[in-house]
Amino acid sequence: MAYVALACRLVIVGVFLVAALTKVRSRASRDAFLSAVAALVPATEPGPLGVLVVCVELAVAVLVALPWTVLPGLALAVGTLVAFGIAIWSALRRGETVACRCFGWSDAPVSRTHLVRNGALVAIAAVGLVARQAALAAGDAAVGGAAAPHPAGVAVSLAAAFVLVVVVTSLDDLVWLLGRTSPSGRA
């Protein structure tokens, strides 16, 4: 269970880190993100909310990465993903066509695909919580037991997490590549 917990942690850290950094990597990406915030949550000031979003994403990445703050970090990840899901769902109900700037680069409009992606990330965080607690209860080495974790288990966790982070952060491009819709929203 410890390696499942590790893989889940690494996915959450990777996804939230990529999300935060791609939103602020350039003036253009920041401005595009703030435009998306204004459309997704029209009753708020996009500047302060955008700063809050990036700070929370960075906080999640740091909290989940540190072994003594994993649990609050994963809980914050779940809450953040639920909030993002509510914003996306509300925009869809209002009929908004707004680019998903979740990872800073996609022009694909928010859709049910993004709700499914966030639901999958909530499930990964929840599995991470449960697996970590089970591993701690068993005294597993990979989560702080007496012996060192096995390098092969760590390597598999890293590889699995890397693949999942790439899939999650490239989801709009993968959907386009598979022919469902183009990144600009046209079939």
C-alpha cells in the first residue's frame, strides 16, 4: 500500500505543480488564465482570485510532498478540486464557452471532460489518503517504517505517477488526438 500511496502523492504533487507554474510562466499565460477566471467565476475579481488559485496549487504541491503534511495536503487537494469542479459545472450550466486554462496552455473550452478529470484526481487523492493510512498502520518502510523502502517499488511509483501526470496535464490534447474535439473546440 505504501507504493500506491507514494504514486498517488506524486501524481497530486505533479499535477498541482504543473498547474501553478504554467499559469505564471509568462505574461500571456497569466493574462489568459485571469480571463478564464473572470469567465468561470464572474462575480469575483479575477486578479485576487487568480493569485489565490496559484498559491493554493503551490501549497497543495508542497504539503503533499512533505511527509509530515501529506494528510492536510491531500485534503486541501480534494477541496480545491471540488471547488474547481463547481466553477466548471456552473460555467457549463450558464452556457459559457471559456478556455480551460487549468494548465495554462490549452484553448479547449471547459467541458464535462474536465469534470471527469477532476473527479479522477479526487479519487487519486482519496486513494492516496487511504493507502497512506493503511501503510502507516502496517508500519510500512515507504511511509516511515524502520527499514528503507525498496528501490524497485519507488521506481514503479515514480514511473506510474509520471505517466498519470502527463496524461492529466495533456488531456485536452489527447482528446483532440483521439478525434473527439479539437483544442479550439471544433470537431
